[in-house]
Amino acid sequence: MALKQNYKEKLELKKNAMLAAGLVSERFPAVSSIMFRMTYYQRTADPVLMTRTMSFSPTNYACFRLECMREECCDGGFDLTPVVTHLVKNNKKSVSGKIVCNGKSEDLPHAHASIAYEVSVQYNKSAK
């Protein structure tokens, strides 16, 4: 029963975070699309966990925080919001980099997971 309650609480927190982030059109009115290309890495014998592409349109929530893929990780994850904000603020089209999970666990080493990312932003034609 406690597990079900924890799951409901986690869903509610996620929903509230999305609502607080607002829509892409509200946060970044000049943007027509945002695309993330990511490779998730973990510190194990088989380091590539997965590759992923995510696209955001103006009608999507501007919630660019991703959870750590390691189940035993507590309070970890990857917040790409500053990356997107910096791109749009400086009117840049793309950037690539790496971000490390700072989550904690007795069973996991420091920097147990990371993401190599490429973020691409397309702007509205009228914004130029």
C-alpha cells in the first residue's frame, strides 16, 4: 500500500513540475521546436544504456528535467533547462555537451550516470 502511495505522490510531483514549467510557447515564444539527441551512459561494463531523441513543440510543456535511469539513484537526474535557456537567450541554434547525475546512493559511485546531448532549436520565421 505504501508503494502505491509513493507512486501517486511521485506522479503528483511530476505533474506539478510540468505545470510550473509552463508551455514552450509561454517560456520561449520565438521558438518553433526544440530537439534533444541524447546518449545515456552508466558506469558499468556496458556503458551505453540507450540513445534517445525527444522533440518539443510550442504546445508541449517546457519541462526539460529527466530522471536518472538508475533505479537505486535518489534525487538524481539531468536538468537541461539551463542549456535550452542559454541557447534561446543567445539566439543560438545548437549546442552539445555532457551532464552528470549528482544523485546519491550507497550502492552507486559518484558520477554513476551521464548524458551526452545535442540540443537544437528552431525559431519562428517571424522572430528573425
